[in-house]
Amino acid sequence: MVENKFNNYLGQAKILVIDDEPDTLEIIRRQLENDYEIDTALSAKIAFEKLNQNKYHIVFTDVVMPDIDGFEITKKIKKQWPIISIVMISGKASVEMAVQAMKLGVEEFIEKPIEDLDLLKLIIEKILKSKWQAEEINRLHRLLAQGFDRTNIIGNSLAIQQVMEKVKRIAVLETTILISGETGVGKELFAELIYKNSKRKDKKFVIVNCGSLPETLLESMLFGHKKGAFTDAVRDKIGYFQEADGGTLFLDEITETSQAFQIKLLRALEKGVIRKVGDDKDIEVDVRIIAASNQSFEEEVEKGNFREDLYYRLNVITIHIPPLRERIEDIKLLANTFVRTFTEKYKKTNLIISEPAMSILLTREWKGNVRELKNAIEHAVALSGHDKIVPEDLPDHIYQSSDFLNTPIFNILQLPFPIAKNKFEKIYIEELLNKTNGDVTKAAEISKIKRQKLYEKFKKLDIDPKQFRIK
């Protein structure tokens, strides 16, 4: 469904190409006209006439033009039509030119002659996907702003907003819900979110971690027991089902339960009654069940570990919580939120995450997801002895295994050479300054770059060595 929405968006995209070379315009038009609506302009004057008459998603512009250059064209477009994405084309590309273009808000920089047409299409699709995601996020934000309590859920990524939209739609229903997702993604938080936005929000929300309770205790804890039912049963006790009566019961790690227990749970769901351990009378209960597991329900059914009939009884609606590696854009927001939480806990002030440390956070796979990130930030805040969290403050297994130059987010092989070279230089110099605590002399010695040349690179790459000095 999401893919279909994006494909529809792609089909409606409109692109304007500005270049004073008719051959370049013709090459681009021929390659793209089957997929997108393409307009061309041989001059800036013609381009602005078309911009005033049409709505474009992307503008390609040459740098060298007869009337005004591509930089001036970019400035005017960004001022009047800020949502238009711009790709700059040049036959005489340089690092300085690429940096200047990026500072003006240019999305990509392509060198002439344009020979890699697959790369051209890839760039267009990447830009359009980013635009579509931004529009989807805004749409979902507006939808969720209408009487929806999203307390404790941190994230603005499209992946998390789509989950939130589904939660809003199903929260008011009375159906059972299955939540799937890896360890640490926040399944309990989403279960609570469903409860808070349901018709049962004024009743109890009871959480049971089935995996943490021994089999002998689980039945008694959920259904209750009669006095004398077993050795330690010295009095009657109600279980979690009765405690949650009228409200919501969240059964986490439900795939960890035994077949015998699953039969009793199935009966409770189908008939709306429970029976205490040691009792022969049924007790009616009105409970909404939300169940979760970090295992695949389908695989557990196939292995014979989870009853198929119980699975189908629970699986009225399923919500999958995406892992952190699929919502990288949320990491910075999550990390900064956790820093604020733990600076308060550990009585520290004005603590921020340094760029090198944030680079490590952004490029880690996070197999433990949000929980692992939260623990890493607490460790860093607790140990930090200065006003910035630096890589060395992070847990050893994270800091020592970091290799962010080789991760997808920094895959420079996907970039045009001028931008790739510039990005590599910036990463290299920032890591160098981090290692030397902002000491330019030491950085010059290690890199074999003269101090004066380093300062030139600082200016070109917008790097302030003072930011790397530990106070």
C-alpha cells in the first residue's frame, strides 16, 4: 500500500531542466520523459516564465548560463519556491563549487557530461522519495493532532508515523491486537498508547511479562487461585484478568507460554470467563487483550510452540513496530531526549552530544533498538566529565566497534566525486580533531598537513576546532 502511494506520487512528478546547451536538454528529456513530465529551458528568463506558470518538484540547472549563473538561479528559486529541490549540473566541477552549492540548499551536484543515466534516475527517485515522505509525515502529524494522546512515543520518521496512524484507527475498537517487533523497540509503550486512546482508558491497564514468570506461577497470577489450591495458597487471590476487568491486559512475550496454559487462555478469550486455580466455578471477565512477542508468531506456530487456534483468535489486528535501523532519522531525537532525561537524573547541566559521538550513534545497527540506545546514553551521561559527550564516553562495545565510514549512511561511493571527496575530508578532519581534543598542532603533525592548510580546510568545510576541546 505504501509502495503504491509512492509510485503514484512518482508518476505525477514534474521536472524542469535549465541549460544553454540543447544537446544536454535533449539527452535528459529522452531519458526521463517516459517516467516524468519534463520541461526544458535554454535560459534563466525562459525558466522563470515556466516556474511562474507551473508547479515543479525538481529543477536541474547548469552552473554556467549566458544571462545569470546557476547559483543566482538557485537563490531566486529558493527564495520564491523554497519547496522545489534543485540539482546543479556543471562541466567544470570543483570541491569549492560543490560546497557553495550545498550551502545554498542544492540537493545534488552532477558533473558533465551526464553519462551515468541510471545515477540520474536514482537521484531523482531519492529526492522525490524524500519529498513524499515529508508530505506523508505532515499529513500524519495533522491527523494525529486531532485528539490523540501520543505520550512517551518519540519519533518523527515516516515509519513511526505510519504505526501511529494505525494505532489511532484501531485504538477505539474492541478487538484483540498482536504487536510484533524485535527486542527493545517499545512494544509495551505502543500497547499503552492503544490503551490510552481506547474507550477503556478510564479503567486499568495491567502488564504481564509472560516470559519472566515460571509456568507454575503464571496460571495463578493470571487467573487467581482459591485458598488451599496449593501449598502456599493461604488465602483467596484474584488474578490479573480480574484486576484488569473493564480495562486492558497486555500479555508480553506470550510465545514463551506452554501449550497447557495456551489452552486455558484460549478458553478465556472465547468464552469471556476464567476459572481460578483450585476452583470449579467460572468468573465472567470483560478484558481487552493486547499480546506481543519478539518472535515470529507464524514461525512459532509452524514449530508447534504456539497453538494455531490461539494465534488466529489473537490475530484480529497486527501492528509491527519497526527496528531502529529502519528509522535512522529518529536516532538524533531519541538520543537528545535521553540526554535531557539523564542529565536531570545525574544532576548535570548543559550536556550535549558531540558530532563525532552522534556520528557513531547514527551509524550503529542497534540490535537492542531503542532500549540499547537509551542504556548507551545513560552510560555516557553518567561517565561524562565535561560539557560534551564524546565517543570515549559511550560503552566500550559501541565505541570500539564503530566503523561509520563503511556504513550505508556514509557510503561515499553513491555520491558524485566532488561531494564524496568533500564529505570524506570533513569526516577525517573531525575525527582527527576529536582524537587530539581540538589541538590543531597535533592534528597537523598526525595528518602531515600544514597548520595553515588545515585552517583553510576548517573554513572551507565549516569546522570549528574549538568545539572539539574538552572543557
